[in-house]
Amino acid sequence: MNAVPLSLALIDPDHLVSADDATAVAAAVSKQIQNHLAPAWDATGSLHYFSRPESVPNGYALIHLVATKANGEYGYHALSGNRPVAYVEVKGDATVWSLTVSHEALEMIVDPSGNTLVAGTSPDGQRHVQYLVEICDPCQSPTVGYSIDGFLVSEFVLKSYYSSQSTPGPHSINARVLAPRSLLPDGYLSWMDPAQGNQWFKKEMDSDGVPSTSLIGMPPTGMSLRSWVDRATMRSRRNLKIPADQRERLDRHRQRVLDAGRASIQESVAFWRAQCTSEPVALGKRRSKS
């Protein structure tokens, strides 16, 4: 993993948000990096808001706030030359888009190049494979995020997530992921299988909690694995296609997540099922915050 602290700059070239919001989100994510990520992954860094992009020091990784993503994603990160960069679409108020900033910042710190692999047993337990380290993707749903200083931040898996099936859990920072290489609704992971000609595969969990595995092929030269997996899978990270009549319910649900800290697995599955149907969904009782 990345042993060198990574400094990240949050920039807003088009002045889409207030400086107060950007500063507060950066502070909340920095707190998450230092208090939660660093002890778990032996990787650290910091996120600072710069009101003038031209004032960002050399050597800082960049997180751009943007109005619309051409590829339909709420956020993604890649390399520009040797510089890690990320783009976050501003949707809703700062307590919402803070989740995507958190997701991108954590993954950039743990794997700035987007090419870090870790050996492990294949999801079916039959072979040794190489997993691409993506610590937020297996549990990226907003319904399993948690609150820091009133801002929603991303759940993330621990190192034990990639180890053997017998490793005792939990395997994410707030004990939402209970087994190695398991997925929460709307999560995914990817790996390279040497026994199958170094082909790459992806396993994902749909909104109903149903898993599927697919072949995504071979990466081209000159592109980070992280960027290629994003493009090859055509997966829109947190790109929720929610009917207009469900948006008010989503807003209420997000607020409850912020107030209570986290949702039950049952509630998460029920909520994401609502994205595939127009029928009302009864949300379960919330687990008390520990």
C-alpha cells in the first residue's frame, strides 16, 4: 500500500459550491483519513480546499468539483501523467456530495496509481487470483455511509477483506461487511485470474442483493487498471436513476443516515429495491448507533 502521505487539494474551478461548504467537507474527510483510514490501512494524507486552483502546490493530488460528468458517474479517479486526479459531480447539498469526495479521497490515498494488486482466493474459493484494491467500491452505497461532523462519508473495507475466507470479521470500518470479498447492494470488486490467461473478472451485487460475475477482458497498455475497470464495466458509481416521485423519500432517508449514523442491511436492500420499482417500500427499524 501507499506508505507516503498523500496531500489532496479540493478545487472548484466553476464556483459550484460555497467556500464554507468546500472547507467543511475537506475538514470532515481529513478527519476520516487521519482517524479511521490511517490506523486501518497504514496509509494517510490530508484534504484541503483551495479557493484558487492555481494556488495548489506542486505534488498535490487533485479532486475537482464539476457540474456534470460526461460518462454518467458521480465520481471517478485516474492518473493525469503521474498525478492522481479525481472528478466529483456536485449533486444536492454538501452533506450528499461529501460521500463521493470521501470515496475518491480514500481510494486515492490507499492506491494513488490505481494499479495496486493484492493476492487472495477467488470469490468461489477455488483459485489464487490478484484483486485490484478498491476499498470503497464493495460497500459504496449511500445507505451504508456514516456521518462525520454532519457530512456523509464512505464506508470502506479493511485489509482483511482481501484475505482468506476463514479470516474472522468484521471486514469494513463500521462492521457493515461481514465476510471477505462479500458485497453490499450496489457494490463490486474486480480481479485478474492467472489460471484463465490473466483475464479480468468483475463480481457485483445488484440493488436486490443478487450477485453476478462477468468477464471484462484484458486491459490495454498505458492506462491504469482503475481507469480501465471503470470504462470496461461501464458501471456508473453511485449513478442512481431515481424516479422523480422517489427523490423526496431518498432525501428523507439520507437525513436519517446522517442523524443515526448507519442503516441496517435489511433497510439497505429494501431501499435499493425501490430504485427498480414504483411500489412503496417499507423501511425497517433502524439499528441503534453503537
